[in-house]
Amino acid sequence: DIVMTQSPDSLAVSLGERATINCKSSQSVLYSSHNKNYLAWYQQKPGQTPNLLIYWASTRESGVPDRFSGSGSGTDFTLTISSLQAEDVAVYYCQQYYTTPLTFGGGTRVEIK
Amino acid sequence: EVQLLESGGGLVQPGGSLSLSCAASGFTFSDYAMNWVRQAPGKGLEWVSGISVSGSSTYYADSVKGRFSISRDNSKNTLYLQMNNLRVDDTAMYYCARAGIEVITTAPVDYWGQGTLITVSS
């Protein structure tokens, strides 16, 4: 199984500042023939279901604000919130969909400092 | 509008069985692979099982393999999860989840149901 490891477990960021979340996979999720990374990011606000933010490691889902961006390739990935807003308070998860079992990272809780 | 509506949750004793259903609407159900994802209280997300568009291929997390069975009825736009020999650590909210790329089984989840709570306790 591919193990997804997120860091940090939690972070507190001031409004308007940058938040950075890291995700590392135990093996590459880059499908070389497609040159695509099978990596997604989700946001789960308190009391809500998860919401897809990013797929193919860096493609924003429709309707997702452009302050959210994804980067990385192979085994190391980053989700960046360029200017944190109050509504971004949530737990963020990375997920690989390169192979089954699909696996999620443990989550990163983002709070306002 | 895509809608996924789970049902069948509840309280069950360890060793018991339960069957979940997910009624899908707002999209061509037979064009998308489907998944079950669970979340234990206060914990993270765990993928449980997935099924191909035709239902001919099924996939399971090691934690449920041999105990859970996923199926679908494309004529009824419904996804199922049969859960047997339930354990206390199966207690969780179970979400029906659509694979977000047509036909492809391994895809990010683009729509989630509201979930149905399974509590395994004596």
C-alpha cells in the first residue's frame, strides 16, 4: 500500500498570510506515460463533508479560489493557501489515486493565529 | 445536481451485519466508478472499497477485505455495501463517493454523500 504522510499535523496562520501543507507518498504516484501525478487535495470544514480542491497534483477543481494551489511531483507534494481567509479553517487531506487501495494522508488542521 | 443519499446505518453488535445503500441521481450512474469512504469519530478519512462502472471489478482496503462486499445496480442507480462480522473499530460515518473521472476507477472523489453513521457496540 502507498502510505501518505502529511506535515505538519496542525498549523496556525494569521489572516492574509501563507499556509503551506506538505504531503509525502511512500512511492511515486507519477504515471510517467501520462506525465500526471495521481494526487488530490481535499478540504473538510467542521461538520461538513470533504470537498475536492486539487487533482492531478496541481489542477484546481471548478469553483475553488485561486489562492489554493498545488505543486510537486513523484513523492513530494505541497498545498499552498496564498492568503489565508477565515473560511479556510478546516482539515486538509492529500490522497493518492495511483492505485488501490486509495490512501489518504492523516490530515492537517489549519487554524487562525 | 449530483446527489448521493446513503441509508442503512445504525447500531449493531460486534459480529453483526449491516447493509448500506446509496441512491444516486443527477448524473449517469453507469458512467462512473463509485467508492465507500469512512471516517471514525474525530479521525481522518479512510477509503473502504471501490467498484468499477460495470461492477465487474471490486477493490477493498485490507481492513475490510473478506468482511465487506461492494456492489451496484446500474438499473436502479444504487450502490451497496454489505458489511459482515462487524468490529468495534468499524464504527464510523460511511460516505458514498463518486470517482470524479468517467469510467476510471482510480480517480479523485468529486462528490460525497452526507454519510450514514455505523456504530458497532455491545
